[in-house]
Amino acid sequence: MAAGLHAAVTSVWTLVAFRFLLGMAEPGGFTGGVKTIALRFNSAQPGLATAIFTGGSGIGSLVTPPLFVYLSLHFGSTFPIVDTICLRVV
């Protein structure tokens, strides 16, 4: 939800507030993912599973900016953010 609020940014201060909310919410996802990997995989597999999990985050950070620029230019400035909200809900 905090990421989706960025579509409603109207000033620098709302951007600061929404980035703060995102920073407060995001670390829990990574910690929860690592804990889930530790619980679901046996002692020989968590290294590979954690590498795939963190690698996906890195690839997402690499692919997202050009994709957002492309979607913004072709569909409007708020479309990539709204599209991301819809994907997270599904």
C-alpha cells in the first residue's frame, strides 16, 4: 500500500511522507522472506533459496526503472504506479 500511495503525490512533502511509510514497511518483507526460507527448506538448501530470493530483488531493482520510464511515456505518468498496485493485490 505504501508503494501505491506514490501515485497520489502532489508535493515534495507528500513524497517525503510516502517514502517514509515505504521505508517503515519494506524491511519486514525481507526479514519475513528469510525466515520463511529458513522454516521451509532443509539445512542444505537455504543458501540457494536465499540467493534466489535476494537475486530477484536485485534484478527487480535493475529492470524496474527503465520499465517505469517506458510505461510512463506510453500510458501516462501514474500508470506504472497504479499497475504495480494492481499486481500486488492479485
